[in-house]
Amino acid sequence: MKDIIGDYKAVLDLGEMQLDLVLHITEDNIITLDLPSQGAMGIEASNVVVSDGSVDFSITAMQMSFSGKKAGDSIEGTIKQMEQEIAVVFEKTVITLPGNPSLVSSEEELIALANKEQGNYKYRVEDYFQRPTSSSFQLSPNGKYLSYREKDEKNKRHVYVKEIESGKVIRVIEEGEELVRGYGWINDDRLAYMMDNGGDENYHIYAVNVDGTNNIDLTPFDKVQAGILNMLKEQKDYIIISMNLENAQIFEPYKININTGEYVKLFTNDDPANPVAGYDFDKDGNLRGYSKMFNGIQTQYYYKVEGSTTYELFHTINWSDTFSLMAFNYASTNKDEAYVLTNLDSDKQRIVLYDFKTKTVVKEVYANEEYDASIIGLSRNRNWEIDYLGYEGEKVVIEPVSDTFKKISTDLEKHFAGYEYSIAAKTEKEDRYLIIVQSDKLYGKYYNYDKETGNVSLLYDLMPQLKEEDMAEMLPISFMSRDGIKLHGYITLPKSAKDGNKVPLIVNPHGGPQGIRDSWGFNPETQLFASRGYATLQVNFRISGGYGKEFFTSGFKQIGRKVMDDVEDGVHYVIEQGWVDASKIAIYGASHGGYATLMGLVKTPDLYTCGIDYVGVSSIFTFFESFPEYWKPYKDMVKEIWYDLDNEEEREIAREVSPVYQLHKINKPLFVVQGANDPRVKIAESDQIVEALRQRGFEVPYMVKYDEGHGFAKEENSIAFYKCMMGFVSEHLK
């Protein structure tokens, strides 16, 4: 029955909706089913019988079975689900892979690359990148249940709910081929979770009962990206979400019933040329204000004063300025009073109490001279008083404000001095907390904390196999750029460097690049590198977030130029400190970091020994041309950050800093890695760099995963990548 092997497509007519089905039959008679619009891929069939032209199978998770017969290039039959019988015809099809599969290194070649790392190391790659057996612990609002994710023998991370008093455990969310990207409690009886299709970022929002029943897709729409805007704790059967349902380029808010999926649109975003970029709802689900783009590079904020029926233009500012509503001040009788994050009259972002009716600052709540303020915690249970404020500098700094939180902080500091700790979950009464404790050497431990007694008890150690005493220290560093800007970053040093030896270095520019930054804490990449004897440098170059407006905007139109200078200045700084062997330096990064890897090999080829480009941009031109639809309204803003390709002078600069046009300058080994379904940096960005370099006679290992997007999320893919990376780096740095 070899003629039955292959891929088949069908449309299941369910009356009010139609559902696309994709059937895969292998030569081993393994059958899997995809439901693309549901984000469910590779659902494995059971009770499979393929013989004499007949095809029969069951899908247990869907409570359905199929029985059919081969008819030419089709399989005709009947799907039975519950008490329904639906005729369906699967037509044979050819499923094409994205990009140019002929460029991709074979599995044998990649295994050979991974095997180039030789050595007897205490920790395997798997020890750093396998998912914790249990993780993502949360409490139900009433504190009756503890939820968590638990990994099975196939690396599927299902969601379980444990009734704390009885100890009864139920699996409520089953992860299939598609990953559960995140989950959380909506109310005491229902949870929400999100999935996409192979990393395409078209997220669906699902809801399920605490006992696993009534598991429904709240957003069953093809090629639509959904996100949660407001959990509506005051209206427990509803949430507010955003979707680009009616126009792929713009997002609109919907109030949706979490039990039935019924929804109503709350606002019409009717100006696609100037789309709404953010919605501000209050706790009762009222839309109080919204920000929209204007002329491509400005932001207009519209606000409806309490008692008014219309939204009035509040102000027009540059898109790169900050005026962001963090939370309304529900402790006040003035319903137009809110906590706002702003830098309109300052370089650093500060938190102010603002009166939208009078358009005045009531008072400054929090600011820091060197870093952007960014953190506020309010107590819903204690009339919305401020519990804490903070910012991220070299590390995250939290300053207790309320008497209650000062006691909490004192209790936790007794146990966790020297570590970073934060609230992972708390009950609605705010009497019991889950605390996550981490550091540069500790992946993470969850603790139970009882506020009334002050008792702290260990709940779960996420990565017990990684011993703190074996992990490397992540040191904050600062230095001056060649043009006089103070730069910050981190160096993670292996033990041999701490003993005074000069070690090989991996330079790791971050993604983004705008507004993103590297942070202090446990990083499995840098710990893996340190375990192999490599130091890691991470520079928060100009355009990184958290260091003020002037620092942020100083990186505009400097990507590939002064941004790269900052990275290079960081390299020279760590060499000067005597930590690094200047003849053994690799550069590696993802997204913009992948672009920076390519530019590093172009701009300063003598500085680096080799590079690893992970989902990186290779041409600013093709990058701009392939934006996802919902990025296109922001193209003028991106032109301010990168380069305006309609301006002749900037177009020439963009060509100079597009690696694909400067390949003659690359003379060092390169390893390229890509997710085939990446919606941001399309696979063509990697294909074109690999193809062009190979035409010049370069051997370029090329890893592509066809079930991934912008970075690898599946455990087995991540482990395969890092094994190959360690083989590649070992070959060229040791």
C-alpha cells in the first residue's frame, strides 16, 4: 500500500464553521493529524489500521475516529465524534517546506559537527537546556489550588492542578505537538493558555475548567494573532483581548466570555494608516484611553474624562518619548488619577501620579538619577496602596513602600539575602505567596511564604542538577565608549579566568535592538560556555533600554555602525583587564544579535575567530520587505531606528551595513541557525547568506528546524542547536 503514503488535506464542514484538516501517513503506518487553524499539529493517531485500501484510526484527545477507503488520489470516509457522523474527503497534496531545503546541512553533518566537541565535562548540554521536570507554579485566586507544568517522557509539558487540601491532582491542559506558550488563572474555576502554529506567533487563546472540562479555543481564527489585555477580576467570566481579526495590520479590543467564546468588539480601529498602538482599560473593563500612531513617527493619546462620552486628543508626542499609564489610582476618589511612567520632562523615565482631568502632575512618586524607573506594585486587597517601587540597574532594585510589604521584604531578606527574589503568585487575600528565588548561579527555586506567620518553605528546585558552587559568576562591568558614552554590561568568567588565566571569549550582542537590554541573573547559555572554559561578554550598547532617553536615541541610525563600535569597545575593555585571550574570540547572537554577528565578521574580521548567526538579519532591504502585516503600519518608526531606504544617502549606508552586500569581507568560519516559520526574520535572511558564502567556497553549516519560529522553543531542538554550537566553537576556539 505504498500509494497511500503521503499528505492529505480536507475541509470538515461543521455547519457554522469549516475546519481544515491535514493528514500525514508514513511508510510505517504512523498517522498524525494537523488542525492548522487551531494551532494543533502532529496529533498522533491510535488504533491505526491501513490495509487493502482501507484507512482507520482514532484521535483520543479529540474523542473522534475515522474510517475510510482509498479512491484514486483521495481517501473518502466518515469522521465520528460524540454522536455526530460527518462525511469527509482527504485529497492528496504536496506540502512544501519554507525556504530552500537543499541548503540545509544534513542530520549526519550536524551530528558530526556536534561531535567535534571533545572533553570530559561535569555537565552535559542537556543539564543546562532540558526543561525543569516541574515549573511555572501558580496559585488559584482563592488559594485552593496549586497549578504547575510537568514534563513527561516525550518532553511534553502538560499543565496540572493540585487541590492543596486533598492532594488530588488533575491534568487540565495536555500539550501536543504544538507548545503551550503560557498559561494562567482567570478565576477560581478556569484557566487560560496560549498556543501558536510552529512558532508563527499567530497565538490562539484557550480556556479550560479546573477539572479539564470545557476546553475551548476562544479565538478559533486562522492567521490571527490574539493577546490578553485585561483579566477583569471584577467580572470573572470575561477577559478583554486584542486581535487583528478584521485587518491583519491592526489590533482591536474584544470582551470575550471565557465559558462560551462569545465576544463583542469594544472599539473600532478605523484608521489603518494611524493604528491604535495601545488600549488603557480600567479594572471594570471601561476603555479610558488609547494611544495611536500619527504620521508614522508620532504618538497621539486620546482620553475620556470621567463623566464624558467622548475621547479627546490629550497630546501628541514623538514615538520615542514615554508617557504610559501604568495603573489607575483606585485609592483616590478622583477617577481620573493614575500612575504614569514618563520622560517628557526628563531624560530618565520616572513614575508620577497624574491627574488626566487637569493635565497636571500631582506628585512625583519615584525616580532614579542613573536608570529608568520601571516597577510599581499595588495591593488590590489593601485599597490599592503602593507596596513597592523599583528599577533595573546592574541588578533589579525593589524598594518597599507599604508597612505590609516592608514586613514581607524583611521576612524574605532573612532567608534570601544576596539573591534576587520576586512574587510569582499570590492569593486574592494576599495572605499566601509563591516566591521565586534566583541569582547568577541559581536557576531558580520556588518557596511558599505565609504572610501572617512569616514562615518560608521550599516548594520546588527547578534545576537541582546544576550546583551553585559549580556555576560561574556574572560580573557587572562599565566602561567608556570611544566617543565618550558610559556603557554597561556583564562578563561571565570561567574558573580558570578567575585564577588568572586568559581564556577564550564569546561575545554575545543582544536582540532587539531598541529598548532591549541584557540583565543580571542565571543564563544557561553563559553557564554552558563557562563550563567549557569560555568567558561571555554582553554589552548594553547605545539604543538599549533602561538607561534614559538620550542613551536610547543615540543609537538611532547607528545599527551596524556605532552600535558595533560599542560592542568592539567592550571586547577591548575585557582584553585590557587581562581576562581574555585576544586571539580566541567568537561572536554569537540571535535576531539583531545574529545581524551583529554577521556585521562583526564584516566590520572587524581580524577581531573574531568565528561567528554563530541565530535567526539574524542579513539584509536590511529584504528584512524591511518581509515585515509581518502587523508591523507594516510602524515602518516609518523603524526607519527612524534603522535607516530610511527612501533616502538616497541612508539607502547607501544601509547597503554598507547589510552583510549580504559585504560578503567579500567575511573570511572567518560561520554557523547559521534558523527557525523555518519565523514571522519576523524570515528564513530567506539565512538562506541568502548561506547560499552566497557557499558560492564563494565557504563551508557554512546550516541548521533549520521546520517546527520553530524566531528562536527555538522545543527542548530537543534547543539541545541539538547548543550541541552543534559547542562543536563549532570547540573547533575554532580551542
